[in-house]
Amino acid sequence: MTAPAAPATSLSPSARQIWTRGRGLLVALALLLVAGIAFAAIRSGDQHGSLDPRSADRNGSRAVAELLKDRGVSTRVVTTLDETVTAAAPDTTLLVTTPDLLTPHQQKTLRAAIVQAGGRTVLLAPGPPSVSRLAPGVRAGAPASVSARAPECALPAAVRAGPADTGGIRYSAPGLDASGCYPAGDRPTLLTVPSTGADDGDTVLLGAPDILLNHRLGDEGNASLALQLLGSRPHLVWYLPSLGDASAIDGGNQSFFDLIPSGWLWGTLQLALAAALAAVWRGRRLGPLVAERLPVTLRASESTEGRARLYRKTNARDRAAAVLRSAARTRLAPLLGVPPSEAQSPDALLPAVSAQLPTTAHDLRVLLFGPPPADDAALIRLADELDALEREVRTS
């Protein structure tokens, strides 16, 4: 025989109550998700085809590729390291659009191919994560804003191009026979480093890629500088690094934290702070209850009926039974000479009732201090029996 299931009480929230409490948070999360998707869609539209020689978007580079084609320079787009290493040759210019996206393993492999090929390599905005491996001896400094700057150097390509929209990362090469142009402050934003052991090979570091973008190619001497940097050889390999490249795995030597983008620690701390503030906000104390006068007079019977309906709606038979027994004990105590402070004590109240009604048919302990009723019928019987007991005490 199985025991009956414990009745639900007012402490057990219903599905409606859970929805009412949590719908605000769910709506906020939904709005945040929609805003994130919309922002990502907008941003992805702006960055579609960025620095891609096949793209005619504002941030694409199809215009410079067409100009190079008119000058007899063939352009080949590659997205993997293997294709890049295979295509590197002395008569080829290798353009790496996002060097910082490459893993350390890819950077070392690419550097070895560059040295062996002996051609020209153009690195667009290489920062500290890549410049030390792809251009040993060069240091990347703080970035500067992109604006029209004069060459201020003797590099023939820069002299012929004149002022160009340059800036971005600034470079220095102490101890190297490097040529720096378009300085921002005390450091150049275009640096040419001759390759070791190659008569005509070199590595060009460009602090910002703006001279290659479609919407800026016609400004200043951007087109001239771009054509001279990329068109010095009959072939151009345009390397667009991809996260899907199998060589980015680094042979499985990377740890979990190496795979997480930079800044994850600060992002985690911000999320933890936001969660703590949300917990404080949701768990704040509202202070003690303040008693106020009701704006209208409310009859006691209406208040009792209203509370009874709430108990019934939430199946709070335990609460209703506790209220009925507590009220009955409070009324019986003065009739039996029990102090009000001991009205809720079975050791004081039960002997007094037994002495007053020695022949009663009620089980006093179960009636006055028993368990909660199992169903509504038992609750009604409890109320009737408490009324009967109180009448017996009053008439005895």
C-alpha cells in the first residue's frame, strides 16, 4: 500500500506563478538575443569581402586588382597555408592580409617559405602577435590614426606616390638595414626590410590597409603606392587567412586557453560582475512591512472568505488547518484557565481540556495538534470537530 502523495501547498509555486516571475527576464534575454543577431548581421554586411580582390564592396579590393591586371600582373587568391607556401616564388609578390590571424605554427611555416622563395612579401598591419615571427628584428608600436601623410623617405615607390592615407601600427627596426616611410610621430607606418640572402627580395610592413580599399583607392597617392608595392613582380598571391585552414590546428599542441580569443579573461570578469549585480538586485531586501489604514471598511467575514479562497486555490490545507487549530487553542485557553502564553503548548492545554471534559469522545491530541488533513473533506470535518469541542467546553 503506497502512501498518499503530499498535498501541494502555497510554498509550491504553480506554472503560472513561475511564468509571471520569470517572464521579465525571458523577455530581456530575447531582446538581447535579437539585438545581438541584428548587430552581427549589420556588421557582417559591412565587413563582407573586406580586402578581398574579388569584392566590389567599399572595403573590398577589386579596384586595385583590376588595375594590376591592366598592368599585366596576375592575381591569385589563396585561403590556406599550403597553397601559399606552394605559390611563393622569386617572381611573386605575397600579400598577407591579416597576419595576426595566423597561429604561431603557421607564422613560422610562412616565414620559412618567404625566406626560401626570395620574393616580395607585403604584410598588412602585422601587430605584436605576428611581427616578431614574420619579420624578425622588427618591433610593432602603438597605432596611429590613418590620415594623409608625406613619405619623408628616399624609397622610390613612396617618392613617386607622394602623400598617401597611411597610419595604423608604427614600426621600428633597430639594427636592421630597413627603410621607413610615412612616419607618424617618431616611427614609420611603412617599413621595408631587405631579405637576407636574396638580391631582390624584401618584406614590406604596412601599418594600415586603407590604400588597398575600393573607397579610398582614388584618394591622395593611394593607387600609385598600392600598385608599386604589389606590382613589382608579374605574379601576386593574395593570401586571405581562414579559420577553417587545417594548418591552424598547430598539430594539436595548443591548450584550451590558446584557442580562446584574447580578452576572454576581462570578458569573464565582466560577466561575473554583471551576474553579481543581478543577484544583488533580485535579492535586495524591501524592509519590514508597513501597516496602513485601509481606504475602505472591510467586513471580517469578507476577509475570512477571501483568505479561505486563497488557501483553496493553492491547496494549502496544512496552512488552513494550522490557522483553525491555532484559533481554537487561543479561544479555549481562557475558558480553561490556561495563560495565553501557553495556549499553543500541548503540555499545558491538553491536561486542562481533559480535566474539563473527562468523558469527551474526541482524540484531543490529534484534534488540536495533529497532522494536516489529507483532503478537503477531512479539513471540513476538522473544522466541525473543533467547533463541537469549543461548544462542549463552553457548556460544561
